[in-house]
Amino acid sequence: MFSFQKYLNQIVKSETLAFYRLAFGLMMLFSIIRFVSYGWVEKFYIDPIFHFTYYGFDWVKPFGNFTYILFFIAALSALFVAIGYKYRLSIILFFLSFTYIELMDKTTYLNHYYFISVVSFILIFLPANASYSVDAFKNKNIRFEFIPKWTIDILKLMLCIVYFYAGLAKLNSDWLLEAMPLKIWLPNQSNIPLIGNFLHQEWVQYAFSWTGAIYDLTIPFLLLNKRFRNFGFLLVVVFHILTKILFPIGVFPYVMIISTLIFFQANFHKRVLDWIYKRLRFNSEIYANGNTLQFNFKQPLTRIKIGILSFFMLFQLAFPFRYLFYPDELFWTEEGFRFSWRVMLMEKAGYTQFYVTDADKNQRIVVNNKLFLTPFQEKQMSFQPDFIIEYAHFLHDYYQKQGLKNPVVTVDSYVALNGRLSQRYIDPKVDLAKEKDTFKHKTWILPFNDEIKGL
């Protein structure tokens, strides 16, 4: 306990956290503006008549055209976070608005959306406005040149978890021994100049698979080591630029490149911030006041903050391993797959034909999914069990309102995983309307006729 408190009392320059606050806020502002400008608010949240929700969050719904207001709040709060204006309120508003957007429809789930929510939650408890912020400029009482070291280390730890867990997830037989799913994906990018012709070659596909696993597993240690940090950051830039060229993964590569700059020394961050302040004709010398922010661990509020963050980080370390409590193949059932930093590990394609039967009249309706789902929603639904069960309940309620009594919902479902032949996915005899979506194992998913060895 003494050693832990000694660590908590270590201090570093505040410029690093100020730089990350500015970079994070601007990245989020750019991402939201990009999302809106592409017309995705309307496409993903306003136009669809049905939305797939997360378990326990079915109350989170879009607001029709007023959904744009939610994006405006997220964008404005991101801007205020960047400049450090009303920081605590701004980061709380950003966390709530962005996470609400993420929860409105799980069809749009991406690992980096989850990463943004996680980081913004952590930032709520950090003194990221201690320097180079509007708050610190206006109020000298919150202006500090030095802050606790752990307030920066916790963000480094979160980045290390993302990378290392992504590497652990790649230690499976499909990825390492079969080069799947890169054998499927890379040939589709053969039109890329210079490297396109090589992407058809099997040795290149295996090289990409093994290099990706080694990169994810080693990059945290390279960035943490001062001697290898520059080389590690060069690998980060090359890796993420290459993945941006090869795959349509949005702004995630830029988010990770900018985020890893937090591993550099404070003098680098200070030079960047001073350069910005000089261009804006602001005096940055006021932040070099020698003041140190120290947390009083005897205060209940401080202990609560430390307790919340400690529990949160332990949760982040443990939660990705929840899949071990489920009996069947993870990639097949996807039970415990999300929120575990499993990035681009599988290629699944599905076919789902729903039937609604009037139990009294013994009449069967063949459901046309296009009447209720967008093409993107239908694609995602076709191979994800929690989507299938939620959609089945929607169909039950819909046709019950149309006059059917006790409608029975069944499905013919086939899924192909990582280049294998498709096989039946859902038990066609089960009335899905009577099944519930819970955290328990879904027994109506048929067994996987193969084995994927590894983590």
C-alpha cells in the first residue's frame, strides 16, 4: 500500500495530458463532422424503421430529425474539450452524447467507437485542463505545471490493452495457420498501385497475418521503452496507414496514430503546444508556474475517484475474457466477441429466411426482410445471433398487430465463416419468439462443424 501511494504521488509535466486533451477533442470533432457530412445520420439512424439495440439498452432510441441535435451537442462538447473550456462539463457531455449515439443501433458497432467511449469516460476524472486550456487561462487556481504521473499512465495502459489484446486475439489457427480472413480480403485490393499484384500471393497473405499479430503484441513494449519509442511510433504510422489503404475502417488509423503520441516525453508535447499558442498569439509562459497538483488521499472524493478508475481498469482487463464462460466456438456464436478488442478477425456471410406462422390457421408467411431492414442491417443480422433473436421478436410483435394470433417465428439460417462452406446456423424448429436474449448461452445456435484453436 505504501508503494502504491508512493506511485500515486509521483509527478510529471502537465503538457502531455493537455496535448492529449487537445488532440482527442479535435479528432472527435473531425470524426463527427465527417459522419454528418457523409449523410450517415440519416442513413443509419433516421431512415431505418427498426433499430438493433444492445441488451439492456432497448430504451436508447434515435429522435427522428432531432437526432442531429445530439450530434451537434457531441461536436460542440468535443470542441470545448479540445480548447479546455468548461472542461469537466464538456467531457461529461461528450461521453454521454457519444455513447448514446453508439448505443442507438449496434449495427454500426466498431471497436474504435467503444475505445472513444472508454477514453472519454477516463478523461472525466483527469485534470486535463490544468494547462494550455481556456479554464486554466481564466482561473489561475486550477493552473498547474505538474500533475500526478498516473493521470497519464492510465491512458497509456488503456492503449496497451487495446493493442495487446488485439494481438492475443490473433493467436488462433485461422489467423496464423490459414491466413484467414486475409486470404479473402487482400485479393480484393489488387487494384492498389505498387503492391496490388502481390496481394494475390499466399506468402504475402501469411506475412500480413503473422506481422499483424507480432505488431499488436510487441508495439506496447516498444512505445513504453524510451530507447525503441521512435522505432515503435514509425511502425505505428506505417501499420495504420497501410491498413487505411487496404481496408475501409474510417478514422480509426488516425485516432490510434495520434493517441500513441502520448508515449513521448513532455518536452515534445510542450513544443507542439507552444507552437500553436505562438500562432494564436497567446502567452504560454503563464503555465510554467511551478505549481503542482497533488491529490489528497484522505479526502473521500479523491478515494472515490481512484476507486472508480481502479475498478474500471480492472474491468477492462477482465471483460474481454468473458468468452471463456461460453461453451461453443467464439467466432461462430459471437458470445463475448464485442468489446474485447477483436479487430478484423473473421469474414462471415449469412442467409436468413424468416417465416411467421399463424398457429391457429396454420398459415405461413415468408418474410421479406427488405420491408423492415436496410441492406446493411440485413447483412449484419444474417450472421449475428443477438440480431436474429431481436429481429424475430420484432416480427412477432409486428404480425400480431396485423391480426395474427400467437404467431410463431422460425428461420432458415446458413452462415459461412472464414472461407468454409456455409452450414445451418439456427435450429429451424425453434420458435424464436419464445426465446429471450440474455447473457446466457444461446442453445438454439447449432454447433460449429469445425474447430478454431487458440485464444
